[in-house]
Amino acid sequence: MPVIAFQGQPGAYSDLACRQARPGWTTLPCASFAAAIEAVHDGRADEALLACENSLAGRVPDIHSLLPDAGLHIVGEHFQRVEHCLLAVPGTEISDIRRLHTHPVALGQVRKLIHELDLEVVPEFDTAGAAEMVAKWGRKEDAAIASSLAGELNGLVILRCNVEDAAHNTTRFYRVAPVPSFPDSQRNDTLTTLLMKVGNKPGALYAALGGFSRHGINMTRIESYMLNGSFAATQFLMDVEGHPEQPALAAALKELEHVSDNLKILGAYPRSLARSSA
């Protein structure tokens, strides 16, 4: 059976995302993004699912530093709705709860619940890990915020579903594999992810991005970050619409080669059907 690796513990939202992105595959929990990437390299996993951005929290910084040298190719994207559940040991009533355990980011997303129930918050390293600890303790006074899957795997009951403050909390993932898998160049729903480096001088970024405008290429994402702590140049990670072999994007990339350094295509893949509603 094929295996897909993710960063986190069993029951984490990334685990849930893997099960939806690759139904029927075995999911492999890893301690870090680097460990998930390594699992693909050493053959323990066929693919990895790496969180890259969240609609509330923004980009996932680790991915920017890991992707350029990961030696893997983006072959797909997946959008996962983050639906927080209030989990407790069986027999618990909401009035029994005194302490709420979860990841700090999740705590910031359930402020209304915390205020309503007047709970003491206890930050933990992971949402699924918080669920595991609550199950281990077996105390009605302690509850966790995590996924329904984390509750199921740890024998907890769901006291409330969808307790997040914002209904649009969605995480986007890159699905990566050892070899590229470009869609047919005739498809009109292809996204291409690329990296480039631009020197910090007047007009450099304008020159680099101008080709996309001239050739009618829509850019759906652009992120900038420093390289090795240097102020001399900035690296950009971009998602653009189109296939590298289609005339418009091919022309834009050719122009980009002349005005940027280290241009690298990380993958071309079909746009997710969930993108329009994410």
C-alpha cells in the first residue's frame, strides 16, 4: 500500500489532510517537515504532504527554507478546512472542564470558547499531542482542541464541533514526490511553482515580474525571504497559472531567466477543485 508522510502526530490536521488527499494510503507521522522529506528520500514514503500556508496564520516559514534543497517535486496541492473540536474523556460534561490544552495557534483561534467557558489555557506542542495527553490523564477537568480524527484515535468524545472563531480557517498543502509529474500541456487548470533570486537594486523586482504581466500570466502567490541572512539578494517563491510548456508562460519564464538568478521550477500540477471555495 502506498505511503504518504506528514509533519505531526497521528490525528493531526495534516494526518487528516493526507487521508483526504490520498484515500486508502497509509499515513506516516514525522517529527518535522525535514523528517517527512527524508522519509520520501529513503523510500519509507512515496509522497509527503507539506503545509505551506494558512488563511489565518499566513505562510509556513519552514517550507521556504526546505523546498529549494529538498530534491522533491510538487505534484499537487490540497486544501484542508481546519475544524476544531472540543475533546474530552468519556463521561465529561462541559461544566466539568477547567483547563484547555492545544497548540498556541489553535488557542488563538478559539478565543470565544475560552471566554465563554472561562477556561485556563495550557499551550501544548501539538493539537493531536494535546488530545493524546488528555486521554492519558483521564481527567474530566482537562479538555483538548484538536481534530475529530485525533479524538477518534485517542478514544475521546466530541463535546462541541467547529468551535473555531473564523469559518474560513483553511490550510493549503503542497504534495511532493521524488519525480515530477507534469500535467498535459493542453490543460488549462495547471499551476506552476517556481523559485527565483533577485538582487536588491532599483527596478530589479519590476524587471523580474514584468514578463508575467506582458504575457498575461496570473500570479496566485508570491512570498519573499532572505537567503542565508544576507541583505544582498532576496529569494521569491511564486505560484503562477499556466504550464511551463504553454507559449505564454514559456515566454515569461524565458524573460525571467535574463533578469533573475537561480530560476528553478519546483513543479507543475493541476489546480485543486477546492481552490475556488477555499
